[in-house]
Amino acid sequence: MNKQKKIELKVGIVSVLAVIIFILGISFVKGISVSAPKNLVKFRFDNSGGITDGSPVLVNGVRRGLVKTVENNNGTVLITADLDYVYDLRADCYARITILEVTGGKKIELYPGRSQNPFNPNNEIPGKSTADIADLIATLGSVSNDAASLVKNMDTLTQNFNYLLKDKQFIAKLDQIANNTNELTQNLNNLLKENYNTLQTTINNLSSLISDLKKAINKNEPQLNKIIVDIEEALKNTNSLLERLQNTANYADKTLTNLNEITEEVRSGNGLANRFIYDKKLSNELDSAIKSINTLLNQINQHGVNVNVRLGTRP
């Protein structure tokens, strides 16, 4: 009886262990954690990208947790996930939705970042979806028409090229161009070979000339500086002289203007100067008076002056 109980006890223990192992195996395969979630993390994506509840979350390729919820929120998708720990995440961490397997399935790949500041679990982790096979197929479908048009154009180009190759005259011209180019190249090579020494000598002479010019400039630089200073001083003096000449010219202009005004006044006025110059009657009278005075002076010189003076009485 004791033996029977021992057998039953062993069978019971084995059965319990088998059930526990079975449950743990299912949990491992499904990614279900029997322990309480330690950290709830939020992701913000433009679209879900095929992520569903229970999709895995990996950090640098290592499974860290599972997606808990996926929901639309303010025009974007808010995804929450339970992670085992977040102490190695930094403030600049980000996430991408990628393909889990070639046959299907999606995962969230979390990149921990490199910032010096740690990640705050209350903040959302930014993320974006990457193109999967379906997106690539759709893209290929959108460009298929362009690809077909490109193939047609290539076919037309090939036909035109074949037509040109069949044109013997065109081929002959190409052959002639190639021959001319080859001949030109040979002539240039021969010219360089024949004149190589001359060119080398010319280059050496130019180098020597440049060196001599540099030496001459360095040697005569003080004198050149003095000449430049003297030229600048002469230019200053010239500018001063030009200013004086300009002032003199302005003064002469003013003098001529005044003379013109005086001449105009004499010509158009009624003064004595105008009468002296333009009045013929006054001129004749003055001429007669001058003659009379001249005659009187001649008589005085010849006969003297007879003065008859009466004092105190009248004649």
C-alpha cells in the first residue's frame, strides 16, 4: 500500500511538473510573460505598419517585451508595450517597425540612443514605419508604366543606332574622323618631341626671369615706395594748384562780369562818361575850348598879362 501511494505521489508530481512545463512552454512560444509587467512604454507612429497586440519589441535585436495595445490617437497611432526594463534607454531613443520574418509578421525595433540623459518612461518614444514587401510591390506597380515606356524608348534608340550602323557613309565618316584624330595626335606628339628641348629651355628662362624680377622688386622696393610717396605728394600739390587756378578763373569771371556791367551802363546811361564817349556835340565843344585855352596860353607866353585892378571904387 505504501508502495502504491509512493507511485501515485510520483505520478502526481510528474503530472504537475508536466503541466507547469507545458504552460511555461506555451508562454515562451507565444511570448506571454507570466510575471507582472514591469514597465509600460508608449510609442508614437504615423501608422501601425502591421503591428498588432502581442507583437514583439526588440532592443538591438534582443527581445525585451510585447505590444499591449494599438489604437488611433490624434491622427497618429499610439502603441503601448510592456518592457522588462528600461534603465539602458537614453533620452534620444527611437523605434522602427520592421519585418519579423520573411514569411510575415512585424516587430518594433527599439534603438536605445546615445544621449547622456536617461529615458523618462512618461515620455513617448518617436517611431516610423519602414517599407515592407507590400509597399515595395505597390511602388514597383506605380513605376511599371514608366519602366515600360523606358523599355520602348530603349528599343527605339537601339533601332536608330542599328540604322546608323548600317549606313556605310556614316561609318566611313566616323572612320575618317578617327583617322584624322589619330593623325592629329601623332602630329602633336611629333611636335612635342621635336620641340621638347626648346620648350624646356623656354620654361627655364621664364623661371629665371621671374626669379630675377622678384629679386629686383625686393631690392628696389624702398625706392619704389619713395617714388610712390613723391607721386602722391605731387598729386596733392597739383590738386591744390588746380583749386587755386579754379578760384582765379572764378575771380576773372566775376571781374569780366563787372566790366561788362560797367560797359553796358556807360553805353546805355546818361552820365558824363557816356557823354564823353558818345556825345559828338560835347566832344566838339571840348575840342573848341581846348583850342581857345591853347591860344590864350600862347599869347600869355608871348605878350604877358596886362592886369588892370581897381580897389575901392567902381569905374
